[in-house]
Amino acid sequence: FSKSITSNAGEPIGKVQDLVVDLPAGRIVYVLITPGVGPNPQDSIYVAPGRAFTWKEDGSLMLKASQKHFLASRV
């Protein structure tokens, strides 16, 4: 599952690496992101709650945050 992720301003964020799903509730709990931006993106993994995303018409995901906010939230 490799979906592209953009910010709410259309800036590139990265790709979905994996999902944490609550099967009984039928919802995505967390999205693990391999960033395509920032310092040493290949060495980083970011985690964001599923509710922080919306699906775009082209099938990609949009993070309801700016690229700057995303990069500041590294875990």
C-alpha cells in the first residue's frame, strides 16, 4: 500500500508506509509515513492519526496540516 501524501496546501509530504487499523470499528487509527521531504527522509518514520487525513479525488491522501507543521512533529 503506497499512497502519496500531500499537505493541505498541496505540498509533498511522503508516502504511506503502513496503517494501524481498528478492524472491529472499521477505521484507520494511525498512518505511518515515510517522508519525501526534510532532513534525512530515508532515515525517518512519522506517525499521524487517521483522522488527520482526507482522501483526494485522485486517490492520494491529504494531511490536514502544512508541510512545515508535519516536519516539526517528528516522533
